[in-house]
Amino acid sequence: MSSSGEEKTEPAKGKRNFLKSLLTAGAVATFAGAISGLRILTYVPPPTGGAPGTTMTLAWPKLKLINAGSLESLKPLRFNYPLANTPNLIIKLGVKAENGVGPDGDIVAFSQICQHLGCYYEFQPPGTSPLCNSSYKASVPMAYCCCHGSQYDFTQGARVMGGPTSRPVPQVRLEYDEKSSDIYVVGMGAPNIYGHGPLGVTNPQDVLMYDLRGGQVVTQETISVVQA
């Protein structure tokens, strides 16, 4: 009798185990799907082009921007690079600066998009106050973001001076032609531009990949310099 009872219960036990396995597999799949969905929100895949399955070759465009003789000390000018929707400022600081170019090593350019939450900051010459904070006086040529008070020292590669930001704004890499006095833009430094890929990317190839996504790449025909 006991042997017959065991034979009757084994199939039922097997069925229960099979159902449990199905439920477990379904839960795992649901969880994996949720994680995958979250990953989509934070990861931007590399750009592709050309033949199917190949990766587009990326390179910073090298473009003539302005003649150094056209820059006035402490008067910023605005230009878009590397994309038509990513503004930068170029300024002749009047004092030698980190990675500065020109005869005096004082010409620099930086992304104008604040690394805190993506607002556009304004340049502050020494001794001036931002419109939003009359009690603050700039001690060096710097940037001050009126959204939340982030501050960047333009003589030191946009080193963070204060405010909520934890990252410098990316410096635009410039080249100076001593014969013609022309200034060329040749790339962007780390970290990546705010809003282009994960925050704070510093690997050069990743910076290149992310900074060239999300807009039209500027060309020699479309680049222009205007009053900031």
C-alpha cells in the first residue's frame, strides 16, 4: 500500500516543482527586464554608421575660429562647438592661464553649460559681481552660474571655486598659428559636456563619443563667433 501511495504522490510533487520553476523563471525575467529598462535610461550606446554592424569613425573637427587680434581683454565671445547646440565662451583673460594660447598664453575657451544642472553661466571679470549676487566679487577671471551659485576659475582650467558643482566645465582645446595669429578649435577636454552621456566622463575616447552625440556637428561653414 505504501508503495502505491508513493507512486501516486511523485507525479503531483513533480508537477508542483515544475510550476515553481516556471514562477521563479518568470520573476527573474521580470526583474531582469526592469534592470534593463533602468540601464536604458543611463546608458547611451555608441553611434553607428556605414555598413551594418560597424562603428562610425569619430574625430574632433579642427576649425578656424577667430584671429587673436580680434579679441579684447576680458570681453567674452560665444561660439558653438562641437555641436550646434553646445555653446562655449572664448576669452582673452589678460593673465597667463592653464592651457592658454596666444602670444601671452592667456586665451582660453570653455563650455558654457554648467556641470551642476546644465544652466548657462556668465563670465565675471575680476572685481565684478554677478547680476544675481551683488555681494559676491570675482577675485579672478571666472564663471558664475546664477542658477545655483557654481563658480569656476578660468585661470586654472575651470577649477571649481565654490557652489554645488563638483566638476569643472570642459575646456575647449585651442591651437594658435604664430604666423597668421589665427586660433583653431581642435577638441574638447574632460569631463564630457553636461547632458551628453553619463556625468563626469573623463576617458578621452568616451568624451569624444558622448560629446559628438545629440546634435548637428559644427563645420567650418557653420561655425561663428558672436558677442556673449
